[in-house]
Amino acid sequence: MKKIAILASGSGSNAEKIMEYFSKTEKAQVSLVASNKKEAFVLERAKKYNVPSFTFSKKELESGMLTAKLLSLEIDLVVLAGFLLKIPDEFIKNFPDKIVNIHPALLPKHGGKGMYGMYVHQAVKDAGDKETGITIHLVNENYDEGKVIFQAGVEVLEKDSPEDIANKVHELEHKYFPNVIESLL
């Protein structure tokens, strides 16, 4: 059975959908949820699915502690689900083409450092985009520049607020992310 580790910094709604999805399959399991924030609600979501979890600091990420932990667990795929820290080059070298991220826009639009969550949806609104969506991509050394694996779009109406856009994008994330992860395994 393949092993998945989820890294998340916040609420973890995508992480929960992934844990739910893989709790019903024999192909893979979520073996670990890790967060850089002690108060992240994703840690509560992990308890609900009896998935081991822990927190780590930015220093521990950069020092290789997290890399060593995931290697010792023989993790097959690392999933970033709302994880806000930059992944160090050494981590990427240890998991080549085995780190996947989801971005709440159609990259290359509205990507890069500081472009996450409502900042992205506000940028979509400010740009007057008629479409937005999700991009699932492999992680490389640059923010949001890894190889695109999957994109799905949704119409943006003129009357849509950034919150409306966020809701539409969340629906796409929850619908597609677990399936795309499974296809990578």
C-alpha cells in the first residue's frame, strides 16, 4: 500500500477530503499529517481519521528533520494542501517528482510568493478574469512553477465577490484533488 504524507498550514479542508477518500481504498493511505502551525485545525481533522500528526518549525523543515522523518516512514507521495512555507531544495531532491501542490488559480496566472488563499481570489477579481480554477502541479524550487499535472476551470461572474470565487474554487479542489493524487500513485 502506498503511503501519503500531507503538509498543511491551516484549516485543512482539502486534507480532510483526501483522508476521507483514501480511508475507503486499499491503494494508498494517509500515513501522516504535519503542520508548521500548532493551532492549525488540520491537526484536529487528522485525529478524526486516526492519522498520526505532528508539528514542526521552519527551522526543523530547513534543517532536514522533516525530510528524515518522511524518509524513515517510506512516504511515497508528499501532498501540500494549503502549506505556506517554501519547500527546501534538499527536501525536493529527496522526493523527486513526489511532491504535489494545489494552487487556487489557473497557473501561470496569480501564482508565486504571497499568492495564496484570498489573495489569489482578490487578484482574480481585480484582474477581471472571466475564468479561474485550480492547478495541481509538481513542486520544484520555485513557487508555483512545477510541472502542471491537472487544471480545472470555473466561470467568474462580474457580480462574484472574492468569497464567491473562493467557494467555487473550493468545490473544484474537493472534487478533483483526491482523484488526481490517486492517479499519481
